[in-house]
Amino acid sequence: MTENNKFPIVHLINAPENPLKTIYLACRTCYSAQYPHEIWEKDVEPEKMLKLVRKVLQSGHHSTIEHCQYTFTISGVTRACTHQLVRHRHMSFSQKSQRYVTEQGQFEYITPPTIKTPELKQEYDGLMEQIAKFYDRMIEQGIPAEDARFVLPNATTSSLVTSLNLREMIHLANLRLCVNAQHEIRKLTKKMCGLIIEKEPWLAEYLVIKCDKQGYCDEIKSCGRFPQQVK
Ligand SMILES: Cc1cc2nc3c(=O)[nH]c(=O)nc-3n(C[C@H](O)[C@H](O)[C@H](O)COP(=O)(O)OP(=O)(O)OC[C@H]3O[C@@H](n4cnc5c(N)ncnc54)[C@H](O)[C@@H]3O)c2cc1C
């Protein structure tokens, strides 16, 4: 398949019911003589909750947002992309195994959008076909899937379930929405952020590129949106 707007396919399957109130509760508990359940039982205006939450987050008290957990299903992403995603150590993953699931027949792969000319695309597809044939031959000759997969390219698609808390989601957005991040993980992160913001528009101010938050760029290769400050 050629990469297009449909991919990656991302669904938010679990999200906290009341994240603002949960974070507010975490913040208030730190500064209140009341029991936390008493704070929880009170109705508080969203604006008031947001004011405190913003103040606490500005002061760097980020453990308060770790109470909000999100679960996504992701498919139609390359192994090149998932390899980058799994570098995020506060995310939990369950990914389709290339040991237990064989890729017989033409395996699903993605063509990057930079492959534009018909000649190059034809060559690319031809190579994928050749790999698939050789992979199949290995499986038929009794090579275990865990070894036959050695020939599968980074372009092979994968599926996974991933969970992360809001603190890590913000960190992921800060790093992976940047133009210096690879286009596929950038697209994936944008979709993940979009699904959360759809439910909780107030989170839009946090699910941003780090330069939007910092007011400067600390990347070695800057896109020029903000003045560069490389330490
Ligand atoms: C544009 C871009 C280019 C990249 N290029 C490369 C590359 O060429 N090669 C490469 O190998 N990687 C590369 N990476 C991956 C990068 O080095 C990180 O591994 C990845 O972004 C995960 O980030 P993290 O470690 O901050 O976050 P997470 O693992 O998500 O952790 C979040 C935060 O928790 C804290 N933390 C987590 N674990 C520890 C720990 N063990 N000790 C102390 N604090 C911890 C840190 O504050 C960390 O920032 C790139 C990433 C980006 C965004």
C-alpha cells in the first residue's frame, strides 16, 4: 500500500472519564487538609479546576498527570515506525509477532510518499514481491518464522496496542510532532493527539511540539519556526 492519509489507522479505545477532575484532585490533595474522596465528591467549575491544573503544571509538578491513562490501537504502520515508538520507555506495548504470525503470500508493506516516479515505484514493488517469494520458500522448507523474518524489510506493516499516561503522551507529542521526527511517527503522533483533543479540547495547549512550549528550538537542525538555542 502507498502511504496516504488513511494510514496509520489509529483508534483511542480507552480514556479516562474525567481527566480534568482527576488531575485537579491530584493537585488539590497536595495542598488540602480534606480527604481526597471529599474533594472528589464536590462539584467544581471546570474553569476553576483548569486554573489550578495550569498553575501546577507550570511549576513542573508533572506527577499529577500520570493518573490519566490512554490506550490506542494502531495498524498500518511500518516496522521502521514502531521501532522508534518502542524507544519511549513509559509506554506499554503489545505488538503483532513476526515469530507467531507468518507473513505468507505478499506481506503488507508501505511505500513512502517520497517514492514518486512510476519507475522507482515499480522497482520497489518488484523488490517486495521478490522478498515475499523468498520468504514463502523458506517457510515451505521448514525455516521457522522467527528466522524467515530476517529478510522482511522495515516497510513491512505492523499492528499494536499501546497504553501510556498523559505525562508520556505530552512528552511524545513534544518530541514526535517536530519536523525533525520521521514523517510516519509524526503522522501517528498527530492522530493520537487529535483523538485525545477531540475528547478534551483543553489538552490542546499541552499536546504540542516542544518549541511551542519552550518558545525556542533546541534541535541541531532547526526549521526556523522559533529562534534556535542549542546548548
Ligand atoms: C528527532 C529525533 C531523532 C532521533 N534520532 C535518534 C537516533 O538517531 N538514534 C537513536 O538511537 N535514537 C534517536 N531518537 C530517539 C531518542 O534518542 C529517544 O530514545 C526517544 O525519543 C525517546 O525519548 P526519551 O528517552 O526522552 O523518552 P521516554 O523513553 O519516553 O522517557 C520519557 C522521559 O523519562 C525520563 N527517563 C526515561 N527513562 C529514563 C532513564 N532510564 N533514566 C533517566 N530518565 C529516564 C527522561 O526524562 C525521558 O525524557 C530520536 C528521537 C527524535 C525525536
